[in-house]
Amino acid sequence: MTAHPLPGFTVGAPLLAALASTEPSPEGTALVRGVRWSKRLVLLRGVLDAAPGGESAEHWALLEEAERRDPAAVRDVLHYPSTGVWAEETLRRLHARRGPAPDLGHLGALAVAAALRAGLEFKATLRPAQGRLALPTLGILRPARPGPQVLTERSWDPEDPAVLALHTLPGGHAALDDLDPYRASAAAPVRPARRLTPRGHKRWDTQWAGALTLLERYDTVRAGEAAALLRSIVPLAGGSRSTGATLPAAPGSVLARGQAPPALAATLVHEVQHGKLAALGDLLALHTADRTPCYWAPWRADPRPLEGLLHGTYAHLALAGYWQRAALYGARGAWAQHARCRAQVAAVLPVLRAAPQLTRVGRQFIEAMADAERAMDEPAPPGDQYLTARRAVARERRAWYEAHPELAVSAPG
């Protein structure tokens, strides 16, 4: 971990254009994963530097010992999405003059999870929170008695009734995380669901397997990208309006509502783009705009800041490409979905191109997005579906500005 230098990153014009197109590439995926890992190491180093010594230093030493035994296992624990939420929150609390105390004990939970995954012989003392010990990538341990718990390599047994193991979704690496206390930040605009029942897990298994099947059928490359970049799915609480969300603090995770496989597949395509663009934004400044919400976005009722507009356009550009491929495969209703998404993107791209806050590299990025949108001319939807969608989006834009006259005065485009 700390012994390894952070890698440097170079984003040349071809890679920037490939990323802007939203089309997956091995180089793009490697860049996103590398940026995420580097940012995570910086966060963890910041926590360790700001934390008092003693117990935190002991936990870090256990992490380093586990890494010497099994680097891949330790990387998975430290790179797990919830670890990012904990690290950011802990760093804020360590530097705050007032407010809740930082949860430094969770560093011990990371160390124990890493040691268990690496097959180490160890002994560590952890203090349960609300009667539970959360071990990232593994699940929850419910001790039989209160107070500090001494854990060893024999403390985790999936057959033990005291253990709640994290549910692994079918088909690979992704976990359905309804256990980790840091699976979503307290400040997130959406709420994660509480622990699901076995029936809930089974329903998610069915929806997930169906969504992956559709992704692999319609867009094999995007299916591979989702598999490479997603580590956990966090079910959204009942009643949530959102179909999906991505938290910058938890790269590699998507908060999603249970939904039919076709809708879930589209949600995954959409949310993966947010994660990619967030990683690129950690590396390159695409604009200098503030968070003032002043832009119309055809997929939202509320005004959006430039950053939000860029993210939404990027995600819908990917959806337009995905639905075009699904339509060519023969998926019912896919041409209409493609036409709608493309019309929305086409309506917003001139606004993005006109934004004075774009940096030089930001302008290159938007131009490459526009190139990708124009490349969708062939094959076009049958009939006048695209023209009809463009007219519908134009009507919606006029109605939105009538409802927001204070923004219409300075509206670009």
C-alpha cells in the first residue's frame, strides 16, 4: 500500500475521445480503475496521517501484513465502495472542530476483513456498533455478548447463525449490499434499503441475471464494462422515486431500485457512465463552473448546474447508443427509447458547447461527444420517430422556460 508509488496518468487525444463517446475500451476502463485506486490510497493515507497513533497504527500494520500475504484480497477490501464513504466521512470528522467523533474503529474492521480474506493467523480487538461488527466485503458479525470482541482467523464462519454474509449476485463479482453501514453516505439524496429478506435476495437475483443477459445480448462490450467497474449494488429503500444513483464517494457501486430486467439493464448502463465521468473529473478539469442550478435538462424538472447537465448528457448519450444496438437486435420499443434519448442529447449539446466555463480539454471532450451523437445517423430509426422525438423535446424545452422565466432571459442556445 504505502510502499507503492501512485501511478501517473496520461490522457491523450485518442483516449479522451474514446471516453467522451461513452463507448467502452480497455484503456478507458484501466484509466478509471487506476484513478479510483489512487484516490482511495490518498484518502486512506490522509486518514492514517490525521488519526491518533496507537490502535490505528496497529490496524494499519495488520493491513500491511495481510497485503504481503494476499495483495488482491486486501486491494478488494480497501477498494470496496463503502470504504470510500467511510474514508471521506472520517477524514472530514478528523479535521472538524466540532460534530460527531470519527469512526476510527472501522479501520480495524477493514484490517480484520483483509486478514480473514488473506488467510492470516491474527488477533484483533474490535468494538461493535449497535451490537454488530461490519466487515467490508464479508458481511456482519453479531457477537453473543456486548463489549469489545477479540477476533481471530476462526471468528468468521458463514454457517454460524451469528454471521450475516454479504449476498453475492449471480454471474460474478458484484455483491448485493444491504448490510454495510457505509453503503451510502448520510448526506446522500437517496436512502438505501434495510436488510432484505431471503425472498428479496431471490427477487434481486432474478432481476440481476435477466439484466445481465440482456446487456450481453444487446451490447456485449457494455456488459463487460459494467462487470469490470461495478463491485456492489445497493438496493434503494421502498418509495424511492429514483431508479438509480451513483455516489462519488463510493465508486464501483450503484444504488438501484428493484425493477424489471430491461429497465435494470438500462439503469446499469446509465449509472456506469456517471462513475466513469466522476473518475475523469478527478483527473482533468473539464470546466470551471460553480454549482448554480441554471440549466434546463430534458430528463429533470429542476434546473441543473453545468456539472449536472454534463453528467446527464453523458449518461443519456450512452443510453442512446445502447438502445440503438438493442433496436438492431430486435428489442421491442428500443427504437423509441433510442430516439428519445438521442433527441434529448442533441438538444443539450449546443448548450454545453456554448458554455464559457469549459476548459480547453473540456471543449475537446464535448466536441467528441457531439461526434459520437452525429455518428448515430446510421442506422436511423424507422419512419419519423427521431423527428417526432426532437419536436417533443423542443416543446418540453419551451414549456420549461415558460415555467422558469428568470432563467429563460439568459438561457444559451
